[in-house]
Amino acid sequence: MATRTRKPIRDEKSGGNVFADLGLPHPEQELLKAELTLQIYRLIRKRGLKQAEAGKILGIKQPHVSALMRNRAGSFSVERLMNFLAALGQNVHITVKPARKKHGEVSLVA
């Protein structure tokens, strides 16, 4: 029986945004969508809502709630995700202030 040699696992330090690390387009927007989706997921789970019940609250069909629960928010805009949070009884605030660097950043504080 031949002995297998294992290749060493290569790792890289993240820049803080996995979407940027992967070279995807619009990484700040994708990260924001992922963070908003996580908040929606947590609220639905915390309330023990079934997907059909959550769909009625959010104004979407159950399959779309299922996609949200699996972090598949690609078809929803940031604005729509913020509206879902508002429908779930959350206040959503947007704050704009000068950046310290040449290029600003987008972040979510929950």
C-alpha cells in the first residue's frame, strides 16, 4: 500500500471582508447584505416564526424567506433588507460622516 503525502494547507490573512478577499464585485455591498440578512435570520429564529409566518410579515413568499434563512440575499437590495428589518419591528438608522481615509467604508452596527 502506497503512502500518501499530504500537501500543506495554505492560509491567507483576511482583509476583513471575505467578499473583497475573493475578488467579488461590490464587496462592501455584499458584506452589508450578509450582515443585514444575519439580523433578519436571528429575529425570525428568536421569535420562533415559521417561514410562512415570516413571509406574511415581510410581504414575500415562503421560498424567498427560505432563501434569506440560508443567507441567499443576492436578489434583495440593501433597501429591501432594511425594510424587512423595519417590518420585524427594528429601527434602522443610516449615519453618514467623513472618512479618515481617502475611501470610506460601509458597516453595520447591531
